[in-house]
Amino acid sequence: MNFPEYIEKLKPYIAGKPIEETQREYGVKRVIKLASNENPLGPSPKAVAAMKLAMKDLQLYPDASGFHLRTTLAKHEKVSFEEVVLGNGSNEVIELLIRTFCIPGDLMVTSDSVFAAYPISARIQGVDTIFTRMTQDYRFDLKAMLVQIKNNPRVRLVAIPNPNNPTGTYVPDSELIPFLREVEKIRKGNVHVILDYAYWEYVTAKDISDPLKLYRQFSNVSVLKTFSKIHGLGGLRVGYGVMRPDLAAYVQKVRMPFNVSSLGLVGAQAAMMDHAFIKKSLAVNRAGMKVMSQFYRSSGIPFLPSQGSAEIQISFVVRSW
């Protein structure tokens, strides 16, 4: 049987080893998993309570429109209902945007050391990724990215996770806004920028704006967020994108119905309202970051100050070390 060349050459995503498998393999009981940057507090208690109530109706298919969650998200982000697209994790929204924008032979531009889902999702659609090298301090080289976008007419998408996983570094407004302004001019705005803010709630830096502010400022920008990190719902696989209504309408055509489960819909909506849990998650993350930073300094281990989760900082240092 013959397969497309881009599928033949595809290297699958290697997920972090499950805790149970590590316990079996090494005969240990206590395992702390860093591979997937999961919330050490577990899931939002309000989300758990909401899902328990919803379990009595699991014989029913979920609301294909995700009406209640999208309504809540639209109010939270101060956008219209039509601008919110739900995904089976923000991963799926990445895939949906690539499938909507690109055909085989098109290109996506991003930087090396980004989340592996980007190039994998692109390759599945026959789209190649142009990787620009990060700067010496592991930050995105936006000037190099801009050169690639201008010089390659088949570039359709640009991916900027901010803060970035796995480095924890970020692009400040002073660099990102001029970059977005230039990209908007290229090929009459037909190059779309994906701003992935999966770790936005952890950010403490003052020179990075709310991504929705950038979204409102530029016509060719979509913003991605997730419930997998600070809300502690990685196992539910719920993410979303905010994008222009006309683009969202096309993405909704590409999206399969029932892509978010009924438990995912109610769990995510309840998690948004669990402000105490969000506050606690942020405090625990900052405390962990402080402890690890002090350890690195006292041990003479070079590290990157992270704007993501503490697990990003630990994982990247271990990998680099």
C-alpha cells in the first residue's frame, strides 16, 4: 500500500511516559512527572463536582455547539460567541487552523525548540515547517522569522507560543507588536499568526500584554488557550481559539461534531469559575519556581527564568544539562 511521502516521513509525537508505566518498569511507588507540565494540585475541585453531576447523562451526545462553555468564554474574553472555537485541547485548534488555511506544499514558520505538535500537525497536512534558530538566550528571533515569511510566498501560517514551551521564554510587546504590524502587511494580510498562550495565566512579566489586546489590534491573529495547565484539566482535553468570525465560520466547517466531551464542556466551564483554585495554582507555581531557581543558583547550574510553569523550567534545565 502506498502512502503520501509526507506521512511516510512523519515522526509521531512521543508523549511523556505515564506514571503507572514508570512505577511498573522501575518498581517505585512515588513518581513525580515533569514531562507534560501538569498541575501538581490536580484538577479544579469545582470542575470535579460539576462532572460528577453530569455523569448521569453520559448516554447522551455532548452539545455539538458547546453553547454554554462558548458563551462563558466569550463573556470572559469580551468577544462574541461566534469568535470562540472549541477544541479537543488547544492541539486540535492548531490542527483545525492548518487544515483550514493550508494545502499540501504550503509552509508554516516558527522557531526551533517549540511544542512538537506544531510541526507534526503541519506535516500531517503535507505542510512543511520552516524553523528559525532561537537566539543565544533561547528567545524567538522575530527578525529571522520575518525574512522567511517575506521570502517564501507559500508561507500561510506563523506559530508563536508565548510563553514558549519548553524554554519558558517569551516575546515582549516591544518586539511582538512591530513584528505583527509587519506580517499584517505581507501579501495583503494573507499570512495568519497563531499566538499560543497556553501558559498565559502563569505570566508575571510586565512587558507582555493580554493576547486578546493584540487580537483586537491586528486582523490576521488568532489566540489559543487551554484548560490543561493552570485549571488542572489535562485529562479532559479542552482548549479553545479566539479568531475573527469569518475565519471561525470556516474552522467550524472543518471541525468534527462532538469534539469536546460532555464532561469536558461542564468541567471546563466550572473550572473557569474556580477562582480560588486558579489563585492557589499560581501561588504554588511561583513558590516552586523560587525554590528551583535558588537551587540552580546555589549549585552553579545555568537556567532560564521561566514565564511558564515550574515544570517547564525544571524540564528544560534537565534536558539542557
